[in-house]
Amino acid sequence: MRSHVSLELRWADLDAYGHVNNAVMFRLLEEARIRLFWRPPGGSPGSATQVFDGSPESDTLMIIAQQQIEYRSMLPYLEHPIDIQMWIGSFGGSSFDLYYEVFGSSGSEAETLYARAMSTIVLVTTSSGSPRRFRPEERAALEPLLGAPVMIGRPVRA
């Protein structure tokens, strides 16, 4: 099952070429990921997948081990929110691969796929910096997000 997070673009997200800057795309993916997984500090989860503490006192960090983006089309400024769809392609003992597809529409046309991305995320203990295994309740909450991985980028040329 995919999870959907809607985000508004800002005029400042554009670069001199008139489309969303590549560094901004990483920030948008980060914002969507935080909304999907982190409980607000001092708050209760808004969804079943918000199983990680987002406060500075958290005992767990979510570290990006690898991240890549495949741009399918230039993302211009849109008045309507973009739709970032996310799902988990695979689980390890202390890590998972999170996939994203970024869609948008000007409102009068069909949605366009602007980017695909993948992040390998590792759970790390705050105190030691060492990877830690998923707790059973965390894995159970995230398993509904399990879906098929997609290929990001081009195959390696020989």
C-alpha cells in the first residue's frame, strides 16, 4: 500500500531554470518522510505509521545510508500541492528501502510523474550510533507499506 503526502511548493523552491532545484527535491522527500514516520514532539501519532519519536530526546535516529533520484520531467511551480507517494520495497533487520514517486498537476491536466526516488534508511541508537533492529510493533506498523521496488535510474553500462 502506498502512503500519500501532499506538499505545497514555494516560489523559492525554483532555480534559475524555472523548475524545482535538485537539492530542494531532496528536502521535499525528507519532509514527506518525516510526516510519514515521525510522531510530533509531545503529540500522539496522526497515522499508524508514525511510530518513531521525532523529538530531540528520541532514542533512535533514522539515518540515510543511500539516496538517489531519477527525474522524469522538470517540476515547475504548481499552485496545487504535489503528491508524494511512498512505500517500502524491502526490510532488513535494522534498515529498509523507501521508494517515492512525485506527482503533480496544474489542475486542468492529468497528473504528471516528475520524479522517482529511493532512500535506504538505517535505524541507529542515539547513545551508541550503532544500528538497532526494528521493534516488533514498528515492523508491524510499517508492513502495510510493503510493495514492489522499482528500478531507479538507468542500468549500468558495460
